[in-house]
Amino acid sequence: MIVQAFAFYLFAGILLLSALMVVTARNPVHSVLFLILSFFNSAGLFVLLGAEFIAMIMVIVYVGAVAVLFLFVVMMLDISFTDLRKGAMNYVPLGVVIGSILLFELVAIYSYWQFSPSTENNLALPGGGFEGIGNAHAIGLVIYTKYVFAFQVAGLILFVAMIGAIVLTHRTRSGVRKQKIEEQQSRKASDVVEVKKITPGTGV
Amino acid sequence: MMETLNIILLMPEIFIAVMAMVFLIFGVFQGNRSTDALCRAAVFSFVIAAYIILQTNWDTQFALNNMLVVDSFSSIIKLIIIIGVIASLGLSVKYLHQERISRFEYPVLIMFAGVGMMLMVSANNMLALYMGLELQSLSLYVLAAFNRNSLKSGEAAAKYFILGALSSGMLLFGMSLIYGFVGSLDFMTIQNTLSSLEAIPPGLTVGMVFILAALVFKISAAPFHMWTPDVYQGAPTGITAFFAIAPKVAALALIIRLLYVPFVSIADQWMQVLYFVSIMSLLFGAFVGIAQSNIKRLFAYSSIGNMGYALIGLIAGTEAGVSSVIVFMLIYMIMTAGSFAVILCMRRDGIAVENISDLSGLSKNQPILAYIMAALMFSMSGIPPFAGFFGKLFVFNAAVDSGHYLLAIIGVLASVVAAFYYLRIIKIMFFDKPADLFDKEIDVEKRIVLFLSLFFIIGFIFRPLFVLSIAQNAASSLF
């Protein structure tokens, strides 16, 4: 128990600190690196909760793909981050006010939180038979059966996202010289070479 | 676990999704010259989907492990959505060419948005609701940015996307609170759990308010309407027409199902929220609309105001209220389709003009167009022989019957104020000095939409009870 509590405070503490650094670091590359650190720590929190599958997804997807993409964008795009930041401090008081109101409300909700009398009963409805198997195994059991609809529609959403990315970025540019192997190979000497008789002394 | 897949009930959605994928493949091989053919094929697929819906049994049935429900409410709303999607596809066929944004992804994205809307309407589970909503919204974000050469289009899409993502976040947060309290995402289970409560805990109310806020954003009702004018103005006009016609109906139907199925027993909680939202929308739509000079922005404020009327019917909380909302939305959708057909005709020398003053003297230059627009505007402002009057009448009637006099009075007053800007359009068309001619050529699709909407708003008075009885049939499946 002590170990768990220690691990929780360690992960949560580093998570909060690195999240703070993400928004305050001057160098955007440092921000992204702190973001990766915070992802790792939240993955640690998920492991503590017993959700090891989500923890692994967190590391693979967020750290492996999203954060690396961020890093690419930050390094490739020619954006002056100091200019972007100019004037951002003006919004701090308003942000603090809204943030503290939200925090107050959340504390108010969660400290008086009560479950409905039938919550346990409701929770038991979909599950059952998941004792003693791991997260990934349990998800595998339901994702193609009970939740097949959500799974398929998620596929459609990703499909639309892909179409959207192509629609918004793909341009057919004219004047680009590409190698067209078909054309090269089907070219015959008779199509392009012209033999002309030239009488001496007249020129072409 | 496999007991209730019942996948056959999803035939219309599956059909459209598969056709969209086929069209995409076809478009990839044929290139952008196939756009027209694909738009027509998309219209045809929606017609087939409507036929499938008409052929299926409308008794309440559940599909895919209670994720979705098919009943007369969802079927009728799906038919209305299909009419709206077909109308907006028809309106934009020519427009895409005129603006040189004729790309084959357009019909494909519209079809996916259509699938999303139809799934939203059928949702019987918070998860299904979210998935349908996101499928629809994501397609709409892309469509808003469809004209890449226009800075405004990009700006509109960015605003829409960021605010839409924020509202999705609120939706998910609200859902998590509801799930935390009830322990289930299923609408029926939530309904049963909530109906046996003695006291309503604050967490539940907060969750419900978050969900409502996110959905009210989608129908652009007042405190969450900021995106509407900018997106309407910035998006290409053909796509604005689509935004104004179809997604509103779907989102409103979603709200109706959510309020009357899972949250029915905490009605006195959500009524307060909607009361406020409705009055705000009525006032914003009426007063801010007066100051507009751009006709697309004007219609944005008009839609904000009209959502206020629709919510009045919901606050009534009765079966008559819900059916009045359905009739109101159908009429509003058809009037909007007609009005946007006229707006799309506003072109000079091949360039679209968008100011209200550009309409001046239209009655001299193109009398038929001017008279149709006049009829549409009279109908929008709710002047008797036209359909728009009946839409408002049914809604106010439902509100008065359930004792919400104040709301009905504010609604009537707001509609008087809003009548100013509708009638001003008529005044500009008929009594102002003629401006330069518009391009005369109007394509067949626009003519069809114009005349069908005119036919509907004039013909409604002869058969109002027929439409009302269909809406009552839809509403009855929720009670």
C-alpha cells in the first residue's frame, strides 16, 4: 500500500510539474519533450489503476506518434513562437478566474458525489466473466461483439479524417517534371527522330 | 452476447456508407470530372435509402446490442434529413463548378455526414450518440474548409473545428459524470435508474447541463451561437446551405431523444436550462439580425432565432410539443432550402454577391425569382397563408397548452421583430432602384428545389393535418 501511494504521488507530482513546464518553457522543443514526460507519467498512473492496456496505448500512440509528430511540426515549421506568445499574458487573469471557478465546481461536485442505488447492478449488466483475465484480453472479448458498432463507426470517422486530410492538403501541381516510365519505354526512335536531307552549303 | 445484433435495421446507413466508399474509389480513378455524376449518384443512393426506410417496420426495435434504436421517430427524422441532404446536393452541383471547387470528395463527404446524422438520430447509447455526432461533425469541418483558395473558408473551418472540439469535450465530460452516477451508458438503463431516484444529486445535473450545452452548440442556439455567423459567411455558399438545412434537424432530434428518453424524469431540471437558451436565442436572432448587411450572416441569425422557436416546443414537454417541433423543423428546413436556392442565384458576371442590397430591384429584373423569394420571406416571418405561420402556430399552441405563457409571448414578440428583416428583403427587392442584372442562367436542380419549396409552403395550408399526423406518429414512439 505504501509503495502504491508513493508511486502515485511520484507520478502525479512529475505529471503536474511537466504539464506546467509544457506551457511555460521558452523553447518549443523543450515543451514537446516535457509533454512526452507527462504522457509517460500519466501512463504510470493508468498502470496504478490497473488499466495496463490504456497505459500501453498511451505510450505507443501519444508518445510514439502524436508527440513525435508535434516535434516534427515544431522543428519544420518556420513559426516564431515568441511572436505567438506576445500578448498571451493578457489572458492570464481571465484564465485564472475561469480555471479557479471550474476547479471550485469540480471540488464541489466530487466531494458530494453519490452513486445511484443501482450503480453496481448497472455496472454488472454488460460485464461478467472478466475475472482473472487481463485488460487486453477483456477488450478483445467485447470490442468485436458487444461494441462492434462503436468500433466500426470509429473506423468510418478515421476514414473521413483521412479523406479530409487529403482534400485539404493535396494539390495537383502543374509543371512538375516526373519520371513516367511507361512513356519512356514506349518511346520509339521513329516518333522523335526526324531525318532531313540537307543540301550542302545551305544550312538547316 | 450476440443475441441482438439485428443488423438488418441499419440497412439504410450501411447502404449509404458502402456507396460512399464505392464513389470514392470511382472518383479516385475518374478524377474531378466525375463530380457531377457522383453528386447525382449520391442523390440516387439517398433516394434508395429513403425507400429502404419506408419499407422497414417502424415499431420500436433495438439493434447492435441496444446501441441503436429504430422507431417511428428515428425513421421519420431520417426521412426529413434525407430530403434536406438531397436538396443541398441539388443546390450545390452547379455551384461547385462556378466556384471551381468541383472535387469528387464533395458528395462522398456529404454522404458520410448523412450517415453520421442518421446514426445520431438512432442513438440509444451515449457511446453511439458520440460516434454519430463526431462522424457528422468531422465531415462538416472538412466541408467548411472545402474552398482552399479562400482565406475566409479556412478561417470559418478553423473556428468551427476548434469550437466544435471544445463542445465535444464538454459532451464527453458530461457523459462521464452521467456514467459515474448511473454506471451505464445505455439510454434505457439511465431512464430506469433516474426514474427511481428520490432526490437529484448535483453531479447528475451538472453532467446533464454539460451534455445539453454541447448539443445546443450543435444547433447554434444562443449562448453558444458565436460560431454560426462566421461559419455561415465564410463557408462556400453551397455548403452553408447544407449546414443550414440538414445537421440542425439531426442535432435537434438527438436532443429530443436525449431529453425524453434518458432524462425524462429530471425534466424540471433541463427545462430551466432550455427556457434560458430559448429566450436568449429568440432575442439574439431577432435583434442582432437587424444589423446585418450580408445575406448569409442574416440567415445565420435567422437560424439562431428559429432554434429558439423549436426549443419552445420542447419546453412544453408534451407529445404535442414534440410533434410541433418536428413540423416546425420540417417547414424551417424547406424554407431555408428555398431561400438558399435564391441566394445561390445571386451572381453577377460569374461572381457571387452576398449583400442584401444586391437584391435591390430584383422584381424588375427577374420577377419570378423575386416573387418566390417574397413568398419564402413572408413564410419565414410567419405570415398566414404560408407554411411558416403554421410551424410557429403549432409550437406556440403547445407552449400555451402546457402553461408557458411568458415563453409564447416572448416568441410572438421576437417573431414580430424578426419580421422586420425578412420584410426588408421584400422591400429592397420590390421598391428599391434596380441594381445591375444577375446572371440569368439558373440550372435545373435549383429550379426544382425552388419550385418544390414554393409548392410546399403554399400547399401546406391545404393539408396541415396530414403533416401533423406524421409528426404525431413520430412523437408517439417517444412517450
